Amino acid sequence: MKLILSSALLMVLLPACFTTPAHSATINGQYYVPLANWAGANGLITFWLRRGEEVATTNRTTRLVFDKDSNTAEINGVNVALSFPLAVDKGAPLIAQFDLDNAVRPLLFPSRYIEPKKITTICLDPGHGGKDTGNRVGGLFGRNEKAYTLPLALELRDQLTKAGFKVILTRNSDTFVELPARPAIANKAGADLFVSLHFNATPNGLNEVAGPETYCITPVGAASSNAQGEGADHGATTANRVEKQSLLFAYQIQKSLVQNLGVNDRSVRRARFAVLRDAQMPAILIEGGYMSNPTEGKKIYDAAWRRQMAAAIVKGILAYQKVTAPAISPSTPVKNKVPAAMTPAPNQRSGNSSSFGGTPMRRSG
Ligand SMILES: [Zn+2]
């Protein structure tokens, strides 16, 4: 029965599939390859969702969606910024080899790129502080970003400590800390992860935009995807040594935020932020939502919401650790088991039980 069904499905899909070979091309100096060729070689079927505009490539465990001329890809339900837009040439979708190498493949096959490593110490960086207020919403007597990043960090510290991690902070009061000093604190402590916490606001006062964004270092040779263009040069930084880890870490955090909080997905993004580029460990910057959006702003100012956000970040960290943890031999007793309180609630388990939408993550080769 199953076989008949899938054959029927294939009959429906085949007319939209790419059966004729397409050719690679150089577009704006980037080497592009036919998406269907790469996908086919990896056991994925490619077909148009909207002809010439939106294309999907899928198998039983993986679903990638790309839009023509767009830098945003949907990778197993989470938006991820590409460095170069998807192109369509003679009716065939082409993807930059750079993005296959630096975004798609590291997320689909992390064990090929990432050395397993146990997470012991996590450095939390509450954005801004002291004379640096961060984003300010509502005029002179309005809300300052720095007043919400610190309580989020303290809440997150408590939850991570309960989960068995050692936590250090770059500040634990309303004090000014220079940007380069922040990753330096993490480096000195030998932290295994660095998490900078921020809240966003639109520069032009528009208030429709909402949802979290999670940033990791930009790969060498690409421009950053943050709107302001901060640190948009193309060079290598210290953080590029572990850029694949940082990408996977950002992905797991963004996924957890979007799935557990039910918020708009503003995508995993790339930036050479000053707080990220000198970090020696996987490092991310979370923009936890937009203060400039009236509905989201109210949530950000609410301690109960921040507690939920902290819980989602903890789940993201545990998901990242699940994918990157060293293998435990059967004879070794399991230590540092996650406390029961930190495991997903039964009603959330179906969406989160696997680390990556069912894709076998521990495959070798
Ligand atoms: Zn900020």
C-alpha cells in the first residue's frame, strides 16, 4: 500500500521535477551549481512549489525551500540566511557552491564538519550596560534595551546552572563593558559557548517587524546579512575557526526560539559583530525580539515571558549539545544527566524529540 501511495505521489511530482540536466554557471563572480543535481546526489527530490519562483528539495527526513533571488533558505523549518541569492537560469534553480559549503551541508551533515566536544562552561553576555543603553524605545523616559538583556541573562544563568552547566557573565550589574572585553572574558575563562543577548528595534521607528534573529560569524568571502552592515568586510576573524559550530549553534537556538515561543522566524543571520569576531568558541548573538513592536515589546518587558525565552534558549543549547556531544561508550556510566525539569514537556516532545527534524545527525563519512 505504501509503495502504491508513494508511486502515485511520484507521478504527481514528476512533471514538476528536474529531469533534464542543467549546467553550472558563474553569476556575479560566484560559482553556481544546479540545485537538482546536488540534491539528487544526496538522495533529495527537487520540484517547484511555485514554478520559476519557489523550489523545494526533499526526502523523508529533510526539506529545503528556496526562493528565486532570495538570500533566505528554509532548512527543515528554520530560516537561514544564505550569502548569495538563489538564481534561476533557463528554468533551472541554481545555488551558489559557497552556500552549499558554508550553510546547507554543515547544517545537514554536521558530524562531517564538527569535532565532538562536551559543553561545560557557557559565557553569557548581557548586551550594553552603563552609559551604553542599547536600543531605546518611547523617547527619553522610554525603555532601554540594557534594562532587559541583564534580567534575561540572570534568568538564563539560573536555568543553565540547574541544567548542570557552569555559567559566567560578562556583566552582572548595570555597568559599561567595552565590546572587545566581552569575548575576551569568555576566552580567558575557556568557555565552551558564548551567547550575547540583545533586543532589537527598527531604526526608522516602524513597528510591524517582530521576531527573534540569531547571528553567527559571517563566513570568509561573504558580506554580512545584518541590515546595518556593521562589520561588513570580507576578512577572516578568530571566530571563523569554529564558524561551522557557530552556525549549527545559531540554528539550534533560532529553531528552539521559534518553535517553543511560537514567534515569527526572522532567520539565522551572519555578522562580524565586534562581540562575535574575537571569540575562540562557538559564539552567537541573539536578538530576542523587537522592542519597537508594541505587542512584542510588552512581552520583552515581562519577566514571565523572558523566563520562557530563557527556557527556549536552554533547550536550544541542549539540542546543540546532543548533536555535538562526544559518543559515550555503552560501558561508561552517564554523568551530568539533564534534570527532568529541563526536558521538553510531553506536548512539545513530538516537534523537538529529534535534534534536526529527523535527519540522522550522527552519520559518519
Ligand atoms: Zn543590542
